[in-house]
Amino acid sequence: MNKHATKFIALAFFYAALSGCANNNPYTNHYSALNGSTPENIAKFRSTPPPEIPVVDNVSPEQGQERLDMWARRGYIAIGKASFNSPQPIPEKFAVDQAKAVKADLIVIRSPRYTGSYATSTAVVKPTISTTEGSALLMGAPGRTNAIVKGTGTTITTTTDYVPTTEHRADYAAVYFIKRTVIFGVNTADLTDKERQERQSNYGVRAIMLTDDSPAYNADILVGDILEALDNEKIKNTNHLSTMIATRLGKKVDVTLSRNGKTITKSIQFNSQS
């Protein structure tokens, strides 16, 4: 069998299998939730209902982290990701299907990253049909022939040929986002031991990213600021800050921070959870 025809048949069966069974979607099979996302949490924290068709952002491997940070600054939060290696080209449609299933607003799809070519073989199963003829002599009284019966029989067997092929494999990856309701609008990180030593305090968290047009952004909190307290209650770490924010939804809060060794207090109106 022609090598190109064999490869075409293999691809046809591959796509037919993917189309016929949702569980064979590689973006579904390799999907994992992020940030504790559950259907309940997604419904609770999203700012608007999911779109019928999610936004698709295609990025190169070199652009990946930069683009993820850009969407985070715009108020999007990752709810899941999928990554896998495949010898077959995977259509974008499958990433979109998974986005619809998890009710994502946005998918960032990284362009396939070539990982190498490998010699392999494709099994081609061919049926073999053989027909045999036979006859039987029906005898009556001794020495007398009553009839001669003839018939045919058909036997179907299969043979398998292995056609050499070359697999061109690539890594695929996608990250799924929802547009969240922004309460405060600052991403933080726990202080390092060195930072605690320099400050002579275990309390505080460092601002590492601001959401555009959020309460924190509009109050001119800057990346690098050390958030020390909310309403004079000291902040122990990032988890503690999240708990403190959850009890102040929609309220006006005094935020105490340190910037370049100077203590600053800002009065900020937190958004409420929609």
C-alpha cells in the first residue's frame, strides 16, 4: 500500500475517533484545575456569564508567560490548564470544546513546540478472502447414484503489514481563564527570610502584580510595596490577607504599607462580590 495513503488512513481514523468520542479530546484528558477551581467557585467569582464562544489568544512559546501576566493584569484568573505531547496535529477546535465544557471566558493556546522526529511503523490490517469448492455424491441403492451435490465455502482471514513511518511529535499547552470580580486587585507573595530580617518583622506581604483599574491600582499601590496591615490588623501572610479581604467585601478599608522604608496609609473602597 502507498505510504502516503496509509498515513492518510491513519489520520482519518484518528480524527474520526476524536470526533466520535468527547473523552478522546486530549485537552479534556489532560485538563487539571488551578487555584482550587470548582464549578461552584467559578460561578461565584466570575464577573459575567460565560460567553458562547470563548476568546482565543494564540501565543508562541517565547510569549507564554508574558501573555499570561498580561491577562492577569486585566482581571482574568486561571481556572485550569492542559498540556500533552502528540504525534498528530491537534486542531484548535478541541481546545475550544474544553473551554466551553469548563465555562471559560478565555483560552491562551501556546503554539505547538516541536520535540523531535521518531521512526515508527503503522499497522495496516488487510482482509484476505479465499473460496473453496466441493462436491458430494449421494448414493441410493447399491451401485446406483441418486445425485451429485456441489457447493462453495468462503473463508475470511486477515494479514497485517507494518509500514515504516516517521512521527513528528510536539508539545501542546493551553491555559483557561475566567474574568473575575476584583475586590482589591493586588497579587501578593509572602516575605522571604531575608526580607523579614531586613524589616525586623515577620508580618507583611509583598505586592507583585496589580490588576488594571482595580481599587489597589486606582489607589496607587505599587509593585514592590509591603502591605503591613488592614484597619491596623497586622497581615501575617498571603492566606491571612485573603481571609481579611473576604470579611471586608464592599467596605472602605485603611491599608497600611511600607514603600522604600516609608510608612503610608491609604483609604481604599473594596468592591463587593457580584
